Amino acid sequence: MRPEELALAPLWYITFLFSTTCHEAAHAWAAKAGGDLTAFHGGQVTLNPAPHIRREPFGLVVIPLLSFFMNGTMLGWASAPYDPSWSRKYPRRAAWMSLAGPAANFTLVLLAGTFIRIGLLAGVFTTPRAIGFESVVAAATGASPAWEGAATFLSILFALNLLLGAFNLLPVPPLDGYSVLGLFTTESLGVKLQEFRQRAGMFAMFGLLLGWQVFDYIFRPLFITALRILYQAS
């Protein structure tokens, strides 16, 4: 890993932690709105990362840092508790709860994209010569270090949340996209989906591995399309 990439580790981690906290807080808030107070009582209805780290220290601290130093990408996980009996009784509410997490990520994508567009129109940012996962935008030539830092942060926020939102919408357990299927099924089938998710066991690990194998084929064209939209008329 080059020194300039290593120097980005704190910014990557702050962005990852903020994005994941927003994702899980959205789950917890939607569950509370739907009548399940499990995550609320667990302290997860908050943008303070501390309760989320206490619940998943391995997925929110150890794995993200290891993955960054090993392959340059920050990956990890977190979770918000919920009542399984509530999800079986109200499968559509559970589906909305599952959708809330990716929706939070896509909201951050839109916010980052909006600020990037403002920076481009203001002449502070410029379209980079080469588009990479962490270099969606670049500060204009001669810009201050503060603008360079803002460009890097917005780039990571845009790309990372696009990845998190898209990956979590894959329709395989234990990912959110599996429960979201309940919005497009009958109530009885939604109950069966929730029941299967709760007893998926080793199949959940298989679902994660399968999802990761096919995700690159999905994310690459999605990322390119998002960049085309971002830079249209630039």
C-alpha cells in the first residue's frame, strides 16, 4: 500500500463508520415506527456510533481496518436487533424496516452527489482524469488542502454508500434485500420469508458468499451509470 493510500485510512474509517451507523440507525428507527422497540431499548436509534460498536465491535472495528490494509477497501458489518415474533406477525413492516437501511445509504449517495455537483459548478472540483472507486472527484488545480480533503471525503462517501446500499439489496438471506421481497408478495408468503430468514443458518453464509461472487457484475455497471449521471453536463 502506497503512503498516500495509507494516509487515507482515517478518512475511510470515519466515512465507513458514519455510513454504517446511518444504515443501522435507519433500521432501528423504522422498526420503532412499526411497533418493535427492541432496537430502541438497545440504544440503536441514534447516529452516535458507540452503541453500534458495542454491539458489533468485530464487524465495525477489526474487520474494516483489516480489509483496508489487506486490499484497500473498507468492508465490515453491523446489526440492529429486532423481535422475530414481530417480524412474523407484521412481515410488511419488517420489509420496510429492512429497506430503511439501504435507503439511508442511497440518501447519503444523493447528498454526496449534490455537493459534488455544486463543487463542479462552482469550479472548486474538476472531473478527474481517471475515475476510481475512491477518486470520484478531484479538487481543482491550485485548490487549498481543505478543498482537496472535501473532494476526497465526498468521493468516498458517494462510492462507499453506493456499494453498501446496492450490496445490501441483494435478495439473499441474511441481506436486507431478502426481507424487502416481502413488499412484493402476499402477506402469507411474507411470513414464510421471515421464517426462513430466521432459521437460514449456514445457508445465510452461503447466501453471503454467493452474493459477493455475483456482486461485481452488478456493481460495476451501476457505478459507471452513477458516474455518468453525476458528470452529465459537466
